[in-house]
Amino acid sequence: GVNNLGSCFGSTGPMHDNPDTGCIYGADFPVVTVEDWVHAQARLLDQLGIGQLAAVLGGSLGGMQALSWTLQYPERVGHAVVVASAPNLNAENIAFNEVARRAIVTDPDFHGGNFYAKGVVPKRGLRIARMIGHITYLSDDVMNEKFGRQLREGLDLKYSTQEVEFQIESYLRYQGDKFAEYFDANTYLLITRALDYFDPAKACGGDLSQAFQKARAKFLLVSFTTDWRFSPQRSREIVKALLDNRCEVSYAEIDAPHGHDAFLLTDARYMAVMHGYFQGIQKELKQEEPKHQKLQDAQAQKGDERP
């Protein structure tokens, strides 16, 4: 797994020093795209001496990166496993991202993204952004089953506009508080913008089938029935575009109740699909080993004959 540029978990991001100025990047960190991340990953592989990948695997935004790998470096990818993802964001998803960003940038502690210099963090905005995100990650059924209309600690209604009374309110505030303690606000803005911008069909006039003419990999796509943020319909759009190009595609639509979060959970049917597919990759690689060995032996022999 490769951490993305602009992140707050290791790779260079907005909270790091800009070597040109000696100051923290903050709002000056450049906007990055899914394609930028894939280019960076390819450069890392070059440094590691890895010429080809047996498979790339990603869920959600990671699934977009897996798709991008097959278009930017088609000759380097054997298989692409794309889970709970989409060929681009629809208007509703862009809208959710924008509301989350506005919560952050309108926080008085944001200071135009240069809050580090002020010694503060826009925690209020980050809390709200995370709360919005959590609502979109879960399905209606899971939220009702887990929380329903349960009151916090069984208390009676207080008829207050500001008190936390329902369990779901308490849960969302807990998740928001936790998130605001470790996540960087500028990173949140960068990642949601990268999601918004991803659209490989744009260069082809919106024709996704034409965009995937470059793809050479074999594909597995997985979606979940209750995922309304990246619905099965979006995965089927990708499947159709790949089939239009005669690509080898497997598709699984898992009947799981967990919404978008399902791709992070250990649903038995989901695990079985993934396990079976990677077993197939392993078998394929073993069949290719003798061919690679013969090629290496031939190259070595040819090298020995040189003066």
C-alpha cells in the first residue's frame, strides 16, 4: 500500500515544510489528482525495481486509482480489482463533498488554510465534515438497526435544540471529535477535490468505452446493493465500457446491508469473491513461471556468449 501525496499519514502533505520557503505548505500545497497519485506510485515502483504488477486493488477512491493504473500504465498491470467505486462522481457526491469543504473553510480557525501559523486547528469544521461523511457511508437499514430512535443512555426527551439526545447524534459527534484530533483539514480538501476531478472519460467527450480502449488488464469489479454513494449502477457502467472493448471482466454484486462501508468489512460472500479471484491470479502466475524462467535462462546464456 502506497500513501498518497497530500496525505497526513506519512507522505509529503500540507502540514510539512515547503523546501523552497522553509515554511509549512498549508494552503500553498498543490492540488493533486488521482492521476498524480498513480504517477507517484509508478515512480516508487521504478525505484524498487518492480516493472509489472500482478494486480492493483482499491476500494472507493482506491478503486479510481486502480482504474487509472490500467489507463496510465496499461502494460504494467495484469489485473485490476475495483471495489465499491465509480468512473466519476455524480452531482450528489460532488454536493456532499462541497458541503463538507464549506464546513471546514468557514470555520473561523481555518484562516484560509494557513491555520498552522496561527497555532490553531479548524476542529469544528472537521467535525461537521466527518459527520456528513459518516451519514453517506452507512445504509438506512444499518443506521436504523444500530441506532433507531434510541435515546442516549435511555434518558427522557429534554425538548432541547442543543442537547445530544439520540444515540445517532452521540455517535456522529464521537466520530467527528475523534477525526478532528488526527486529520489535517487541508488534506481533507485535497482528497475530496481529487474525487471530484476524476473522470477518465472527459478527454473522450464523456465516452467511457473510448476511454478504456487503452486497458489491457483483466478486471474484477465488486459492488454492494445498499451502497448508495457508489451504487452498483456505477460499477456496471465500468463493466459495460470494458466489455465494449472486449476486456476480460468478472463482476460481483454483493447483497450486503452495510452501505458504502461494506467494502471495509469481512462479509463472507465478499471475502469469498476476493479470495477466489486472487487464487486465480496465483494459479496464472505459477503457469507463467516456466516461461519466465526459460526467458531468463536464454538471456543469461546470451549474456555469457558476449565477449
